[in-house]
Amino acid sequence: MWMDKGDIPFARPFIGPEEEEAVLRVLRSGWLTTGLEVLAFEAEFTRFLEGSGGRLPGLQSLAVNSATSGLHLALEACGIRTGDLVLVPAYTFVSTAEVVRYLHAEVVFVDTAPGTFHIDPQALEATLVRLCRGEGAYPQRHGPGSFGPRGTPKAVIPVHYGGLPCDMDAIMAIARRYGLRVIEDAAHAFPSQLSNGSWAGTIGDLGVFSFYATKTLTTGEGGMVVSRDPEIAGRIALMRSHGIDRSVWHRYTDTKASWYYEVVAAGYKYNMPDLLAALGRAQLARAMELLAMRRKIAAAYDTAFHDGLPVSLPPTGPGDARHLYPLRLNLERLSITRDKVIEKIQAARVGVSVHFIPLHIMPYYRDRYSLIEADFPESMRSFQQVISLPLWPGMQYAQIDRVITVVKTIAQEYSRS
């Protein structure tokens, strides 16, 4: 992620005196774990999401120690149990699927829509039709019927890839027809908006945001779960801290019976400490400033790579948070493979990455569900063609120009046209 001096890293957090002072404030307070800073961060996050017009009555924000923890808690709060089926895109990070297996439920992969990096609503509905007929999740490669897990579909996890929101209107309509819970994986999507002004992560039953070191708002490690369902929010608040009925803050600060608590469920250790929440509050206060910086960098890339090169620009829209810049290579017009392009960019001391390796070719999921590469062709096409370029607040004009020059030089040198 970070490289030696003189390199352009793929990602770098934007940390200033505000974040430094926030951490020092907590260190000096004598209270480091979950306390008043977390409570304030949750309240401020809710206010931010309500700031688009107050259309989110009852919204609650619950801080956790990672988005993976948040996804796990979200599924558990929705009642996902052994043998249930949860539909997720094949083209996503591993956490989206692994949390399903934490609960001994089964993952059902869905391909991405052509030309996008998002779950395909048509493929989603086709998979649900097969499942409701009592067939397996996937079309059979040989003979009649189908293969894959069988059972009752209970939830879908759309992923707002790269900061661009999914087609939530279509996904919500399908989910309601089939009685599915919708858990938005908004790890890339703060602050992303749909065309109607709603924030990504607030459309489904729950939304889960990531504050990992590379994300648009960072606490180093951490995440936030949001929901308007008080029962779901209450369950998450309970389960994120051992299933104990009183928070650690209240147990240590209440003047009456402060030591007493009861364990009412077998919970988890998923709480966020105040040190991370303080960082998050400082980052949240400048969220729109950081968004403007990312959009300016992305716009420079859009202009530079728009015409004449064997590449395609990433899909985007007015509400895109521009977390990633996934540049698609037109390999038919290049005399070099995607992996060789990456090697040459890295040799020029510019950071580059790949988002993502499709989960259906990972040994665990491949073997468990008897999958092959061809089962999800659009996901494989993106994996084989796409590279992610550096895009982080604080990039200097010289760094942006250098990234552009390196990529254009390689594309022009190895272009077949």
C-alpha cells in the first residue's frame, strides 16, 4: 500500500492536524475503549446521512471494529441461520461471502451486469427463480437440472463497487418480490448518492460501511452499520459486545450498581474503541472536502484516457464517491497481458492494484460449490481486464501527471492499432 520515498503509492490516508489532535484528546482523557467518542461518532454519522433532507426517520448508526464485523452482525440480526441461502456478487472482496459461512449459511454467487462491476439484477432474479423451483443455484453444465446449494434464499448483499451505487431500485423490487433482506455492502461507498439524492447504504434493511486504512473515510480499522429498524439495531448493539446488556461505558461510569451486568446472548467482540472513533469524527467533518479531491483526480484521469487509447473508462455517475479508479484494458488491442501491464507500471514506481479476484475461483468456494471460471463470465472478464490506479486525497498534480504519463506510455507502446 505504501512504498519508499519517491514512489507514488496506490493508496494513502489523508491525515492532518485535526486527526492528530483528535487522537491526542483521547489519549489525554484517560479513556481509550468504547465511550463518549464512539457515541458522538455514531450521532454525527447519523446526522450526516440525514442531512440530505431528513428522509431517514429512526436511522441508527452503530460503530464496529470492521466492515466485516458489521456484515456478520447484520446477517445475524436478520436471522440468517444454518442452511439459509444468501446471494452475493462473485466479483467482490472475500468478506462479503465469508460472513455468510460464519453463520453456517450457504453462499449463492451472482454474476455482474455487462459493462459494470455490480451485481446483475437480471441474473439475480434468474437465480431466485431456479431456487424457488427447488433447483440448485447454478445452471447445470451437463444435462438437465442444475447444481449448487439448494434451500430457501433469505438475503442479498449488493456491493457498491468503487463508490458507484448499484441499481438499488431494481434490486429492492426483486428482494421484495422474493421476501429477501437487503444488506448493502457500502464498504466503498461513503459518501455515495443515488440519482434521487438518497445515500448508498440507507436503501436496504441495513448498510455497512468500511473505515479501513484505504477507504474514503478512515479510522485505520473500523466500520459502521446503519439501519432504520429498531429491533435490528438493538440486536446489533447487543451482539457487538459479548451479548452483554449494558455497555462498558455505562458499567464503569454509572454511579449505581455500575459493576453489574447480564449476558443475554452469545455475542462477539466487535466494538470500536474511542481512539478510532476520534479519528473518524475528524475525517467525517471533512468528508465532502475529501470527496471533492477524489473527484478532481478522477476527472483528470477521465480526460487523459478518454480517446485514442486501448482502454475504457470506469462507469460513473453524479453520486459516485470515486473510491477506486478501475481502468479496463482492451486486451484485443494490446500486445501485452494485463499482468505485464501491472509489472511495467510498478517498475515505473507507481502503485497499482486489482479489484477483485472473483470469489468463485478461490479454492474454498470453488471446491465447496463445484464451480469453474466460466460460471461467471462477466466477473472473469473484469478480473482479467481491469487495473486500479492510485486515487487518494492529497495527490499532487505532479503525481497525477506521472501516473497518466506512465499508463499512456505503456498503452501507446504496446498498442496494436
